[in-house]
Amino acid sequence: MVEPLDHLREVTRDDVLTYIKTLHGHQRHDQLVALRPLFTWAKRNGLIFRNPTSRIKVGQYEYAVLQPLVPEQVDRSVAAATTPATRLILALAAVHAARVAQIADLILDDVDLGNRRLTIAGRVRPLDDLTRKLLLDRLEHRRRRWPNTANLHLLINNQTATKTSRASNHWTSAAMRGQDATLERLRVDRQFEEALTHGPDPLHLAEVFGLDEKTAMRYADSARALLHQAAEQPLQ
């Protein structure tokens, strides 16, 4: 049993190493990140003579392997999308991996139906048949509901139709709130599905979705782990 210490000065490097050996994953990472500035501050203010956390590597944060959404989760979100706006919002997240804020920021000029292109956050994407149909449905609904609006945003509501500002993130994500397959989960699942389908190549993911290096590598690593697990399963 470890005896309680009366002062920070009594804590040794071995004490820290013994403690963190009892932790794993994000707990180990978070505790070391918290302890380091504490002892750095204590040394700077003369409370200790030596920092017991020095030269102890925090190490790279180990994320859990991502898991794809199951069809039932997606089906429930699809069933919850009951209006032209929410159906389009769902497609933008699930097909084009758009973030909630990016969806709310879309303006009419971002839609090029003739050339079948859609610009999201400055990146031009091909317009698939499903999203094109949902865009047409939403644009027709918008024309009938707010024929005189001056708001150039693609997605407007009763509050923003008389203004020029975009709809809030809260309104944009409202229909999927409480679902397992939220807009954020659908966005992540789309990017993960790309890694599973086209191979765990972080460069490909970064190019398709504009991801940063660390995020692309996380998707690729998770996809590689799941593909490896699937390959090891015996044939039925």
C-alpha cells in the first residue's frame, strides 16, 4: 500500500511511473498532460527542486478503432427526415460528408445543377443523382413557400426568409438530434466508408474530403484494422 505524501517535493519520478502504469489509453494520456504543467509550475515557484514528470513521454494519443454505423441506425435517421429541407441536409452529411456549419453556409450559387456540381466549403464536388433530386425538391419547396425572399442561402426557414443571414446550426441539425446517426456521425461514417471501400489511403481521403493529415490517418488506421479483422475471419 502506497503511503500518502505530505508535500509535492516528496513525489519522485518512480512514483509518477508507478501511477501511470495503472492507467491505459486516454486516461494515461490525460493524466500526464495534467501533471506536467502542475509540476512545472511548482518548480518555477520554488515548491519543488526537480520535476518528476520530466523526460516521461506522453506518447501519441491512441484513438479507439472507429466503427461504421449499422443500417438500422441510418434507417431511423432517414425516417426522421420528413421535409424537403431535412432530407437534403441528411444527404449533404451522409453523401458529401458536410459539417453542420458548412451545410448552413451554402448559398444558391454553390449549386450548379447544369454541370452537376456542388461547392461545399470551397471544394467542388460532383453532384450525384440522389442529392440532385433532393436539391430540386428543396428549391421547388423554397420557391413556393418564400417566392419573394432575398436570402441567398440554400436553406432558409420562417425566421431567415425575411433576412439575409443563414439558418442556425441548431435548426440545421434539429431533425437528427437524439438519433444514433446524428449529422456528425453520418459525416464521419461517410468518410470512414470511403476508407473501407477505396482502401485505407490517407492521401486519397485528404484529397476527397479536404481532411488534415492526422484525421485522414485516423480514418485510414481504423479502416485498416477492420479490414484486417475481416480478413482473419474464417469463411462461413
